[in-house]
Amino acid sequence: MTNNSRNIGLLVVSCDKYSDLWEPFFACMQKNWPDCPYEIYLLANYKNTDVKGVRTILIGEDLSWSDNVLTGLSKINEDYIIMFIDDLLIKEKVDTPAVKNLLSWMVKKDANYLRLSPTPKPDKTYNDLVGIVSPGTIYRASTVLSVWKKNTLCQLLVRGESAWDFEVFGTVRSDNYNQFYSTHFSLIEVLNSVIKGKWQKSAIEFMQRSKITYSGMRNVMSLSEAFKFKLKIIRSKLLTLVPARYRRKVKEIFVNGKYNYMVLD
């Protein structure tokens, strides 16, 4: 397939209060994806980074997650954006040709969204590599390892929303758009290192094994916090057993009416 690398950028969404994550994040990227062919951007408030090959986008005051991303996107020329979150550590070697081929397919198809990690999995098969993420499914606008057509992402973002709000309400808004896809398997293996501001113990152990330097200023999750998080993971996995079109309704029961998922009939 044709090489569309120059039309694709990689945006690491962060802010100054999480600047201690930049060193381990980029150390893992340099170790496991040294040949990343895309322009790399880091979203920050006032702090800069001296990591070679990374362009910092300084957005000033931290207004909201969605405000920050919108401001950052306005400073990026590429039409497609690979969205990374600063606490996702790449833990295995990335198959760059496979990523390039799939993203070239996405650009050629003029798709709106492609999730590189099937969390959750697509509800319909498209081909051996990807499936369709249909309107009415949960986390249709998941930010984790997602590739977006920039214009579509800008249209779905609403100022004032947090990342969690966007994954709920942005998902509902995305029902008006087609061509949302997800891979059937993880194309980039990552470790979610920080939960609610604290290191996961598994992340600490991974960084120590990998000889990755990290700051000791951030607390580690307690056993009770880790247990509660694992329960949420189990709940999420159980939710995948429910037929895709009913998951929003079941999710609404789980959160006890906290969000209106606007379930499609």
C-alpha cells in the first residue's frame, strides 16, 4: 500500500501535572517503537520536553481535556491523528510495517476512526484485520490507541468535557458517523501504568525489569485500590458477553443512571 506517513501525526495527550510520565513513556517508545514513521507531538501546558524527535504543543491554561485536545489539534497539520495517552507504556516491539499498512488502508478508505486495541472488540467483521464498530455500541469513541480523522474528532469534541465524558457522550454523538473500525487484535501492546493518579504495581515492576527510569514522586496503588480496579476490569469483560446492541443499556444499569447513554432501539 502507499505510504501516507506524512498525512498522519501521533499525538501524546498530557498536561504539566503528569510531566513525570514523559520520561518513562518516551523511553518505552524509543525502545519498542524506534522506527515510528510519524511526526510525534506532545500536548502540554507550559512545560517543554527535550526528547529528540518530539514536538511539544504548549496550550497554556488547563481548561478541560476536550479544550486541551481541540487547541492541540488546531496546531497540527496532519489530517489523521494517532491518539496516545501519556500513561500507556508500549511494552512490546511494534510491527511498524503492519501499522503503516493498516493506517494507509484507513487513509485510502477515508475512514473516520480506527481503534488499534480491541477494547471492546468490533461487533461486525469487515475483513481478517478489522471489524466494524456499529452505532449504538459502547465506547465507540474510545480514546485508547485510537486513530482519528482529525476533522471528525474536532466535530465530536465538546469544550468542557473530561476524557471520561467524551468516551460516553462522544460515543453517543459518534452514532451520526459511519466508518468506525477496530482491529480484531492489539496492534500495539501497552501497559496502563497509572490509575487515578497512582502507579499500578505491575507498571513499577515492568519499568524496573526494563531498566526504565521513573519518578518516585507518584504514589503506588494500595492493595485495596488495585483490587477495586481489578473488579472493574472483570465487570468490563463480563459486559462483552452481552450482545453489542444491548451493552449501553446494561452499562447504564452498572453506573446507576450517572450518564444517559441514549440507547438505540
